[in-house]
Amino acid sequence: MAIALDNISGSEKLKLVRELGKIRKFLPTANGAGKLTLVKNIREIRAKLSIFSKPDAAMVNIDIADVDATYKSMIDYLENGIKQLPAALADSERVLAAKIGRFFYNMSSNKDEILGNENYKKFQSMVGGRYDSGYGQKKVFDHFKSLGDVFEYDAEKVKIITQEISNISSTTPSDPPEIAEKKRQTQEVYNDLRDKLSSLYERRFEAKFSNDPFAVDKIKKTYDSLFVAFDEIRTELKKLDRIKYEKKQERIEELKKQIAPVGNEFISTLLDVSKVTQEQAESWAGAQKITKSALTRLKKLGYAEVDIRRDMAEFYRITGGKLRQIIIDNNGSRRANTNGIGSVEDTVIYPDSRFNKTVLWHEMAHHLEADPIAKDASNGFLVKRRKDSKVYSLRSLTGNRGYRSNEVAYADDFINPYIGKVYRDETTEVWSMGVQYLSNPQDAALMLAKDPEMAALMAGYLQADLTPAMKALQSIQDHAKDKVEAQRDNEQKQYEDAIAKLARGVKFVNDGWFDALNDEDRAIVTRHSVPAKSNAEFIGSWNGYRVFYGKFKSRKSKRISKGYQVVYSPESSGIHHINSGAFHEEIDAVKAALMVTSEVFGHDVYRASYRLFAHYAHKEEMIRNADIVLAHKETKDSQ
């Protein structure tokens, strides 16, 4: 009997897709009878996957313009629709419904209307209960674990191989016997040449001291000839020493290839079961914003835009299209990080100097916890697995002093102690690390073997649909995002207009101010504002503001990069106090800032450089101060 695809459980769906994958693999090489058997199996599976009608799925209908209808829809969902969900998710879904109610209320321009609405009052009474979050989170974890616990593989074999990889990786290799002997012989030649060169060096010094140029020249020729041979032997020794490390890496790669098929099947099954097509994934990836600054930084790392978007598309498919939007920006961070999980506005990823597919997937997976049910599942995993409720410093758990002293985690036999990291807002590293392991076959196999519970959680959640409440929340967030983006576009236009108007009043004149300073004054400017290592060039003056172009430390990124340093010094001599600030914007923005500094900030360049460009509300600050400056100018002009 055929069944509807959407009516079968996630675990059954994964099993069927995995079985189809095996058949597809063996079909081309099967003989006549074997091929008939495989084709028969395909027909049986396809029959099981036939689509038939089923009851309408539960939905939460959000209408921003209709308060009454929105809360009525949510009440109906809580009374009737939520029953269609697995029981393990019901409490989390009610908490999510309450969040939607708050979100909708906060978005409204007429809060009094909502407070007086009878359906709103009824809705509030339905979501006002308390839930045992720890118990509920464990139920959510167990639910998704049961959906994904379907993979069959030789776990012991994978464990043995991964342990061997770990052992090899953590030990310094020994030279093979034949290489050790060759190194010994080469080392003897090396030592002999080194001693001869040392002796020649001393003889050459003695010849110089005795003022014998003929002897000096003869010794130098002998020394130079021997040094060529010495350098060749030294290079040979380095090559011989590298062999053991090359063989170590070759062995590691051989072992990885042995477990790769297990990881490949895991990854392929998740991709095959995804409801997101390759075309849809590529379309989504192509629409995500990657700033020019981020692209420049990543290009230097060898991570081209086409590769980034390819990896983003694969992530979108393997996670079932659960992300809304992602922005990749550059803030010069030394550690890759993410910001705005679940935010209406910017969900941003900031790359580091080692950014690649693995790190990209790690940071993108953080945003899966915008879904409170995913967050409950990951916390349930930690609560169930932790050794005790105490947290330990990651420094003590790993021996790595690179972690900050306030970075803490639960202790357990996780694949990596970092998986147990604890945050105050209950975000976790479970999804980020788990999905990171899915970025390559070897790590996927390692996760299956070393932590099958974590692998089952990944598989169970990633192939599951978002709940109706989560889809409704995303709908509201998308609406709010549109409003925010419209406001931001308007602010950006006002900001650009303000800069253009202010910049017209500033013109830099190369009056030779810096070159004309005496040595004492130039030393003061160089020591406090324009150090020699900045390679700064003086470009001109305006109303006592002296402008240099070079490499200076940014107030925003805290990194040294090309920009402008402005010194306010109306004097041309007798300089005692330096008032300066760095600007890393276009020249018109610098001009605008100086106009505001002269009229509003009392010539305090350092304060202005922060308030107008590094402060979180710097655009608003520029717009507001531009109005003040331009109004003041208009008043003066009319007098």
C-alpha cells in the first residue's frame, strides 16, 4: 500500500533514501538477474514514496494589519493544530508561540488596541504557564535523536582508525631506518664542513689582523667554495628530516580514505533527503550579501567568492533550507565569530585569517539556533550528556591557554570539549560543531563513530521541517526586516547627503606646514600622531587641521590600515599639545567630519573620530550634527 511521503517518519524517510542510494551505487555493475532484483526494489520503494492527499497541515496565519485575526489564528493553533506535532515538541512550541505574541505586540504601532483585544487576552492566558525547561529540552533532544538514529556502519573499525589517526597526529615521527642511516652519514659531512668553515673564518680574521691581503683573498675563495658545498648539505639534511613528516601525513591520509565512505554515505543521505533542490540552494546562496571588504580578505586567503557561494549552497541543502539570510562582513577579527542569531536585522558572520568551508559551516550553523526548538534540542543534548551541572574552564578541559579564563563548558566525553561550551543566553556550540563535522567525509565518519548520539541529533533535526510557529516567526521577522531595511536605506541617504553638503565647505591646501616645522616641533608631531612607521604623507591644511595619509590604527577595527590622521594645530611653531585622530573613510567623509569638529566638538579631533565613525550610532550622529552645522551656517550667511 502506498503512503504519503510527508506522513512517514523522519527515520523511515532516511532509511528509504539511504536504501535508494545503495541501489543507485550498485545498479550500473549488476548482472542481469541482480539488476532485475534492484529494479524491483526501486519500484517497491517508489510505491512507498507515492504522494497522496492528507489532512491540511497546521498553520499559524500572521496578518500584520489584523490583530484580531492573528491572535485568533494562534489560539486555534494552540487548541487544535499543535496536536499534529510530536508530543515532545509541544511545550517548546508553546514557548515559541508566546515569543511570537510578544514580537507581534512589540511591532505594533497601536499597542492599546492589542491590550484591549479579547483574543489577545485569551492567547496570553494560554501561553502563561511554566515549563520545566531541562526536562522539556531533553525530550526535544530524544525526539530528534530517534529520527536520526538509522545509520548502520562498522563503528568499531572507524573508532580504531580514528584513534590511530589521533595517535599518529599527536606524536613526533621517527626516521625510517634507511633515512636515519643516510642522515647520519650526511650529518658527518655537515659537521666536517662546519668545522672547516669555522677554522677558515678564524684564519681569515688572523690574516686581516696581520695585514696580509693576499692571504685574506685566498682564504675567502676557499671559504666561499666550501660554503657552497656546506649549504647544499644543509639543504639535503632538511629534506631528509622532512621525509618522516611527509610519511606521517601520507599515513594519515591513507587512514582517512578508509573511513571516508562512511562519512560520504552520511552526508549523501542528508543531501538526498533534503527538500531543497540544488537550484534552490544556489539561488539562495547567490542572494546572500558578502561585503567587498570580506571578499577582499577571503580572496587573499585563497577562498574565492565562487567557492564561498558553492559551500553556502551545500550548507543550505544539507540543513533543509532552515536559514533566512546571512551577511558575511569583515571586522578584522582574529577569531571567526557570528552576530545577531535570530535577529530581525543583520545575521552576520565575521571571518578570521583561517576561514574556509569548515569555519564557514561552523559559523552558519550557529544561526540554526534562531529556531528555539533547535536550541532546546542542543541544550537537551548537553543536559543529558554532562558529567554534572558544574561548569569547567575550557583551559582546564583542553590544556589550551588560548581560551579566555571566562570561557567555560560542561565536562563529558564529547568529540571535542568545545562542544560543551556554555553561554548565558543558552546558545551552544552543539550545532556549530556538529554541522562543521558534516563539511567533510572524514569528520562526518568520526562523529558517527565517536558520538553517534550527536550524529543522530544532526540527522534527525536537519531533515525535519520547521514547525508552524517557527515558520510564522520567520514571516514576522521578514516583515520587520523589510521595515528596518527601508529605514536603514533612508538613513543611509541622509548620511550621504550630509557628508556631501558638509564636505563642500572644506578644501585642503598643501601649505608645506609639516616641512616648515622646526626639529623640536616635528619630533612632537611624529612621536604623538604621525610615527615614522606609518609612512605618512602630508596632504594639506584647513583652518588649523593638518591632514596626513598613511597607515594608522583604526578606532573601529583596532587594526592598522591605510587612512588619514588629522592633527589640530593652528600654530606653526611652539607646539606643546597634540590633538589628533585617525579616520579610515573616504576623503569627503573626513572633510565632513572636520567641519563638524570645528563647529560642534570644539576642535576635539580624537572625540570626533569616534563619535562620527566608530560609535554604534555614528550615522545618526553625523546627520544630527550636519543639521546643526548647516543651520548655523545659513544663519551666518543671512546676517
